[in-house]
Amino acid sequence: MVKILITGAAGFIGANLTRKLIKTGNEINILIKEASNLWRINDIISNCNVHKIDLKKVDDVRNVVKKINPELVYHCAGHGIYPSQKDSAEIFSTNILGTFNLLDAVSESNDLHRLINLGSFFEYSTNPIDPYTISKITQTKLAERFFQEKKMPVTTLRIFTPYGRFDSPGRLICDLMLAIIRNKPVEIFSKYIKRDFVHIDDVLTSLEIASQQSNIDGEIIDVGTGNETSVEEIVNLSNQLSDDDMIINWNDKKQRENDVSDESIFLSRQNVQKLNWKPSISLEVGLQKTLEWYKQNIKLYRT
């Protein structure tokens, strides 16, 4: 039985990962904030060892890591990706100080096999001025430092634009799926922005492989499809899944928080070949799978 520690287990990627790992029979420990909304994991949380702590509190982090002595750590916690998360101080303290506290505590774990740090494609911004991008760049640099100075077996996976089940309202594909099911208009921003969309199941597979592969300590590896798709193309593909034409209210004068220009986003290609992984779910299939899941679980999104 492997002792696994997951930070940010109440978030989109962290919750999907937790739901997958509880089926493995391993010891699953999750770190969540006291105030975390647990709607993604309420039905499975009894299968986990729950530790309610704030990563910014160094003594609490040290104590819980020492107690668990994890063999495998997934650092999924983060702040600032959603439009409502605008507090710069909270972004910097969670993503930078929280990451440092975790890395420092885990570096003392005698049984550590690997720590997987979740990075972001925003790190490729050519003009990193927003707090979230700066914090994610620094987070990855911290992971590099612990590998170089302490020989910690840490690998950073830069996740591009994940989508799928349990996503949050306010994110593009989630909003489109809900609009189809409810047959209501939806406001869409930044028509021409392009992203590399990767289905959550492909993301989870990459995390599983990264936890087992032996030659990737210290590496920074992109997790994406290598294909760019504009917001407008996503809307058109989603519209094909709808029984009726969707009513789209385009708002190109306004950008979502953290949107950056096409020129500053690179397709996923950083050390991709070093991970024995490649995406298996096409965008068309992924959107269909996502819509079917939302239809079956629409009660989670009642307002």
C-alpha cells in the first residue's frame, strides 16, 4: 500500500485525481483548506484521510507531512486561476509560500518516491505581469531548486487547458455544456484566443505515468495535445452537440482574468517525449463525453 498525499484535493484536477486514486487501494491523504467547498468529493471523502490545513502555515504543514511520511505527493493546490480569485497577496502566498512549505517539509520524508508539481501553460507568457503567471513561474523554479540542491525526486507537469467533469462555472467548456443542457444564452469572451485543450482523463493518465516513470526527476514536462483551438472553434464544436442552435452573446471587448494573447502561448512541446504518455481523447470525443457527464450530473450545478 502506497502512502499518497494530494494537495488541492477539492479543486478540479485534485478532485478528479482523488476520485481515481481511491480505487487503487492505496492510502489516500488529502490536504484541503478548512473553508474548501467539497462538492466535488463529498460522496467519496470518507474513503480518504482528510487533513484540513493551510499550506501557508509552516508548522501545520511540517506536522502533517511528518505524520503521513508520504511516498508519493501530488501538488495540485493553487490559487488565482478563476476570475473570482483576484487577491494578489493570496495568490503569491498560496502558490509560492505554500509550495515552499510543502517542498521543504516533504524533503524530510524518508520514503519519498516522487513529488509531482502541477505547473501551468501560463508560464510561457512572454510578458508575465499578472500575479498568477508570476506565481506559477516561481513555483516551478522552487521545484527545480529542491531537485538541484536537495536531490528531491520532483517533476513538474505543465498542464495546458484541462476540461471535463467537475469543472467550475465561469470556465469556457463548463459554461457551454450548461448552456446546452439549460437551453439558455451564454456570454463568451475572447473569441480569437487559442488554447491547447486536454481532457481530464488524459491529464490523469499523465499524472499516473509520471508517478511511475523512473527517468524524469527534475524535468519540466508539458501535458497537452499539441493542437491549438480557438474559443470560437470550441463554441462551434459544442453547438454541433446541441439539439438547438446555441444563443451566444459574444463579448470581445472584455477578456477573462488571466487571458493572454495568442502570441504568448506555445503549443505543448516541452520535453513531451520524456514522458511515456500521449493524449488519447480527441476534442470532439472529449466534448461529447463531457456533455454526457454534465447531463447525468446536472444536479451538482443547480443554482
